[in-house]
Amino acid sequence: MINTKVVANTLGLLLIVSGAMMLVGLPFSFYYGSDDVIPILAASAFTMIFGAACWGLTVHSDRTDIGKREGYLIVTLGWITMSLFGALPFVFSGAIPSYTDAFFETISGFTTTGASVLNDIESMPKGVLFWRSMTHWIGGMGIIVLSLAILPILGIGGMQLFVAEVPGPTADKIHPRVKETAKRLWFIYFMLTLAETVLLMLGNMSLYDAINHSFATMATGGFSTKQASIAYYNDQPYIQYVITLFMYFAGANFAVHYFFLKRRYDRVWHNEEFRFYTLSVLVVGLIHTVGLMYNHGLGLERAFRDSMFTTLTIVTTTGFVTADYESWAVPLLFIVFMLMFTGGSAGSTAGGIKVVRLLLIIKNSLVELKRLLHPRAIIPVRLDGRAVPQNIMTNILAFFIIYMLVFVSSSLIMTLIGLDFISAIGATIACLGNIGPGLGSVGPTANFAHIPAVGKWFLSFLMLLGRLELFTVLLLFTPFFWKR
């Protein structure tokens, strides 16, 4: 049977970490004189006390006894629990009085979706607003991986947690020991965040705004400290180009960053997924550039900036906004909609279907055409020169089919809740793909505040489903998961 004690023990540790991280924004509360110090302290204390109780009551559990089922359960419940308690600073401070709205905003942060219900972001208390961005940064690489890096108490069971946390189709571990892998991933993540913060400050952005936007960029989350998002800086091209560049970095496999830092450039450019990701962004960006110049009369620089920014913010599922893409010509808007299904690279902080899955589906389709001409030939699907095992291809095809079924059925549910067709499909793909802004009434110039409460809870579920790539969550709804 499932070891419930070790599950409760690990969730307790995660809550202790989460409660401690709520305090990181307090210096900004003091500096700006915002009235959220007591609410943050109260939320942090409540979270850590509850976490300590869960940990203390199960302290003698065997933490090495984490199997695959415990791993999947901890990851899913970890995200839910973190979001349930992570909403407390918003509620206690009165920044978001409704717990439904606060939970929606929090799980949107932890899942790096960036869908928001806030209509006056600039008036938010600075400490609470910083916590909002912090949820992005924590969720970007995953609270479980974070715990593996700083809490070796999890022991050998860590491998099961890592597999459940990063369920992408490639298992390109940088280091054979999962804790070492987690540490190296977080080091790269931290250094890229620091580099972006410095570069944004060189563009005359304040330290507070620079940190918040760096958190959101590297996590591919999209929460901004400005109501207008990055469109607030439309007269500062430097800032928008910096964020564009780091969105590109965040959407790439972090193993690629590691190999680049180790100067193993052959492992970088010979990576087919990375090449496909880079070339796709460039081609689509140039198509949008030409379209904006021809249909909207924009100059070359502004058209290129808006098109590359929008292409990357959608592909990497970041969700920042510099232009209202719904006002673009229909062919350009259709391309944007198709990009919402793409996602970044496997092993990145981006959501979506992932580039490598789409690449392998294309390769498999071409191989099937060859097999029609040569039915007796054994023609494997290859990636980076290596044959892809059939079970991996089966998993990818199953993922794609289930993803599309979830999208269609969820869009139908959103229409039953009361949304029009465009808004329903826009809200569904925005949350399932962890993108943030969608189409229609939840488009780039609007938000999710008007969605009924039942719709917000359902979309919150879709965010979790998309962030953990379907199987991790759906597995919990199968009868055989709970059997001996």
C-alpha cells in the first residue's frame, strides 16, 4: 500500500520551505512602507506551524521508502498544498479578499501560468506582490527539485520524485546523482536570473521591478509588476530585448545551458530539439515581422521587436504582453493560436506540449509514409542520431491524443459555464498550456477576474494538469493506482 506517512512527512517539509520563502519579500515591505508585514508574518507562521506538525507527527517514517506511487502523489499534492497555503498572504493582507481568487492567483504562479485576476497591480502591497513573483520562481524549476537540492534528508527516494517532477520524454540527466543534478540546474537557473536582473537594472529598471520580472521571465510565468505588463516599457526597447533574450534562454533545455557552460558546443548545436526550437522561433518571428509591416504599417524595428517578443512569449508560455495580438491580421492571429499548443523544450521551465514531442510526431509521420512504400523495412524514428524506443513514441502519441481530448472537453465545459466560444478555447489553452493570456475576454488586454468561481477552480485544475504534463495527475484518478 501507499506509504502515507512518508507522503505527509515530505509535504510537511515542503510547507516549511514555502512558509520560510514568504518572508523573503519583507525587506521590500519595510523599504516601501507597505502594510503587509503582519499579514505575511502570520501567513508564514501558519504555514510553517502546519508543516512542522505534519513533519513532526511522521518524523520516524522511512524517507527512503518512496516508490513511484509515493513520488507521483507527493508531486501532485505538493503543488496543491503549496497553492492552498500560498494563497494566505493575499487573503490575510486583503490584497485579494476572495480565497477562490487568491488560490487561482497562487496556483497560476506556482504552475508558471501567469493568468491573473488583478485589475490594479500597481496598488498591491510590495511584499505580497513580491511573493506573487516568488511563486513563479519556485514553480519554475519545481519545488520538489528545489527540495532535492537543499534537503538531502529525502535520501535515495529522491530519484522517484525527480522522475515524477520532470516527466518529459527525454531523460538527459546532467549528473547520475539526482541531488547533484538538482543543484546544478538550480545554479544555472539562479545565475541566469541574476544576469537578467543586472541587465534590466542597466536599462534603468528599479531593483524591485528587475527582480520581479527576472523571476517571471526565467520561470516562463509572466506575472509583471505593471498592469500593462511589458507594454509599460514600449518606449524602452532595450528592456524588451533583454526580456526577449532571456525568454529564449528559459524556453531551452537547461541541459543545453549546462553543456554550453562546459564549452561542449557540439552537444548544443547537434541537439535536434534545440535547433528545431531556435529555427522555429526565427521563422515565425520573421513571418510576423513582415505581416506587421505590411498589414499594420509598423516600422522594421518595432515590427521585429513586437513579433519576436510575442512569438517567444507564446512559444515559451511566458505570457508577457507588449502588443495586442488579437488586433493583428487573421493569418497572424491564427499562427499565434497554433503556437499556444507548442510549448518550449523538454527540460525547460516552459509548459505546453513541448517542441521535442512535436518534432518526434513529425518524424514518426514521415517514417510511416516510408513504411507504406517499404512495408518490410525496419525504419526507426531517430533523434540526435539515436533510435527512439517504440515505448517512448507510444507515450508521446498517447500524450498528444490525451492533451487534445482534454483541450476539447475542457473548452466545452467552459462554454457550459458561460463563456463564448473564442473565450472558452482561449481560457482553456491558456491554462492547460500554462501560457497566461488567451483569446477573447481573457486575451492579452484582459484577465480572468470575470470568470465565475466554478470556472476558476476548473481552470486551476487545468493549470496543474498542464504543469505536471497530464500523466502525473491523471494517474491518481485511475483505480489501479490505489490497489496493492
